[in-house]
Amino acid sequence: MTTHPDKRRAKVMELAQMRGIKIQKVSAQKLRSYVGQVVHQGVAAVTEPLPLVHFAKVLPQKRPNSSYGIWLLLDNITDPNNLGAIIRTAVCAGVKAVIFPKDRSASPTPAVSKASAGALEHISLCRVTNLAETLKKLKTHGVWVAGLDAGAKDSLYHHDLSGPLALVVGGEEKGIRPRVKRQCDFLLSIPQRGPVSSLNASVAVAIVVFEALRQHQNGQAVSKG
């Protein structure tokens, strides 16, 4: 049964009071002036900007050998809803960090937070200047780099994804840029049979990271080709 909006707002107010957060009641018009076009459901919070994590802090402290870990790198993901959905999946799969470039990328905004259903607050987000150089650094720390490419000949089900993995995902229109793609140790595709040629980026991410998690949990080892 769905909780009544008034009860939900009352619960939010109760939790805010317990934490010493100041509550201010304003008109609907005033609330709209704060949040713009975002669907606010009658409640909004004024916060500091979401802190980003320096890339050095999410690098493995030592070569991780065969231990599980996924670093997700996004290239040309510009849609906030897509980014939010990807972050929600990343949190559920235990991804170490979501890394995105300073340019050609959506940023962690309120719209992204809403699309992530709150997951934005529970993952390390890193903004870097150069994705290709970032991948080089990950490889020196023993992390394999896989690029998700619809045109790749190799299926993700034919590779060992159970160890430390940097997964590079491009936008639906432009995909992964050539310079970034050259840093990939291998390219993966998701087998498809239907008439539509590509998946939404967030759906594609979910398929790959949960296949990696499945392999790790099953102790599966398949050839890297």
C-alpha cells in the first residue's frame, strides 16, 4: 500500500528534527523557485555541493591480483537520467568508483540524484581531466580495462570478469572515443537478437557489472581470449 504524501513529509520532518536540521515552511511558489523544474513532492533540502573524490584515493593500494573490484569509467554520458540510473546500478553492484571526464559528461546534479534514487550519496565519484591517462594509471595497478562496444566480436560471456576490472562505457550516440578505446585491453559486446541495434547505456552497464559480480561469486574463470 502506498504511503500518503502527508505521512511521508511528516516522517521527513521528524527525521530532520532528530538531526537538528532547521525546517522552514514555504509556499508552493517559493519552493518551485528553489528547485526549478525538478519534481519535488513537497520537500527540498539546501545542501553543500556533493564532494567529489580525488582519483588517487580510489586506486588500489597494492596490485589486487585476482580480487574482485570494478571501476566504472564513463565517456560521453551526457544525459542526467542516464547517469543517475548508472550510479544506482553501480552502488547495487559494489562498484569501487564512477569516474567521468571534466568535459563531455553530465555532472552530479539534483536531477542525477533523483534519477539515482538516493544512490548518488553512496559511491565515490571522480572527475578527471583525461580518461585515457586515467586508464593507463589503473593498468599499472593491475586492473584490466574492458571497453563496452556494440560492434565488438567478443561476447562479455566469453571473458573472465571476476578480477579487478575497469569498465569503459560510451554514450549511445558517439560511443567510446578512439583515444580512450585504444587503452582498452579488450572490447566486449552484449549478445542481442532483436531488431533494435543498441541498449540504453544504463541497461548495458547493469548487464556487464552483474555478470562480473556473478562470475566472482561463482568463482568462475574463463579465458581472456
